[in-house]
Amino acid sequence: MLWLEQGLYLRVQELPNGPRPLPLQSGFSSGTAYRALGCFNPSETSDAYYILSNDRDEIWFICNRHLRTVCLQPAQRAFRQPLAQCEFDEPMPAAIT
């Protein structure tokens, strides 16, 4: 496991033919920010797999290629939160809002 910045929240932007599992078919939502619980990088691949808790409270390893950063909220303890409730230093790109 790799050490992560505390309070790192990520959003799902699933790649159509990306690595499995496909997050949006595995209990994740594109309108939610997920707290990174950890990160794993197997030696046989250049991909990293973030450990996230989905909307069904299941723990999944999701490939970094499906994820985008949202914000850092080290004081926040929630596993997930709506994107609209995240604090942003800059306005969100139009494609996300």
C-alpha cells in the first residue's frame, strides 16, 4: 500500500473500454466524491488501484485511470459525499457541473 494525502476525494470518470472492474457498473456514481482509503500498485502493472468504499458500503480496488481528483478535505471523515458539497478552490469545469 502507498501512503496518500489525508482527505483525498476522487470522482469516477469511467473509461468506456478501461480496465475492470468498471466502477459505474460496480456500485459507484458519477455524482459522488469518494474518499481514497488507500492505494495499491502491483509490480506487474504501471496502474495504481485506489481503495474506495462504493455506495453499497463495499470496498473496491479501482484503477487510477477511471478516477479524477476532486478536493482535499483532511478534516472530513465521510467515505463519500455529493460532488456539489465539496469545497473547491477553483470553479468546477463545465463538463462536471
